[in-house]
Amino acid sequence: MFKHMLVALDGSRFAERALQPALQIALRFESRVTFLRVVATEPQAVVMGPGINMGALDMMGQAYEHEMEESEGYLDSIRRQWSGLGIPVRLEVTRGDPTTMIVDTAAAVDADLIVMTTHGRSGLSRLIYGSVAEGVLRSSPIPVLLIPVKPSGDHNEEPA
């Protein structure tokens, strides 16, 4: 049924709660798996003026490059945990808007299921931070399996 899953991970232990259900599905359906980590970028206007130099811009580029390398290492550590299970695993690290990149990468790798967690934010925090999970759910043409990070009935504990 599911031949290729995309598992979206943001590097947090909460996102890793998607790994166990994804593993069970992969074993059951002999699925291929792509682990995706999106390094979020926010549009920034840089105004050149006194005190701003090209070195500052270079440092920003180095910070992005460092985060991309860390993300690759993070996904590789998860791939090593899955080694020996007979599940073909691919790693993808991209940069951009997480919602867009998750949906676009799923299409690019021909995934037929997206697995990810939802932080279950509500109220003001949802207004401020938005919901990547909701965005993916609304825009994905393929099924999305959302794993809640809070246990059912636990509405007081906010993820750290």
C-alpha cells in the first residue's frame, strides 16, 4: 500500500515520535523511507550601511552551511539506527519554508505518504508560530499521518 514514505524531522525529540509509527509501516509494507530535515529560512532584508559589512553576510552564510551539515549528521545518525532492518533509507536536507519543502520533496521523491508530528499548539502560540503540520495537511495531494506529541488527554503540558 505505502511504497515510499517521507518522514519529516525537525531535529527535536518531539519530531522523533514519528519514527516508531513510520518504522512499523515501513516493515509492514516493505516501504522505502526518505528522512527529510528542512532548515527553515526566514526572509530577511539586509540593509547595507555603516557598521554592516560583507563579513557579516559571510557569517550568515557560514551559519546556514553549518546548520545544513549538522542536519545531515542528524539524519545519518537516525539512518544508522535503522540499519540492518532491511528498509531502504534516503536522506534529504533542504533549505526553505518547511511546509513548502515537505510537500515539494514528497512529490520529488514520489512518496505516497508523509509522516510527521504535530506540536498541537493552540491559541496565541499557534497564531505566532503557525502550524507546519496544518500547512502540509492542507496542501499535500498525498496522505499525511500526523503523530501528536502530547499523549491523548494531556492538554496542560506544552512541549519544551
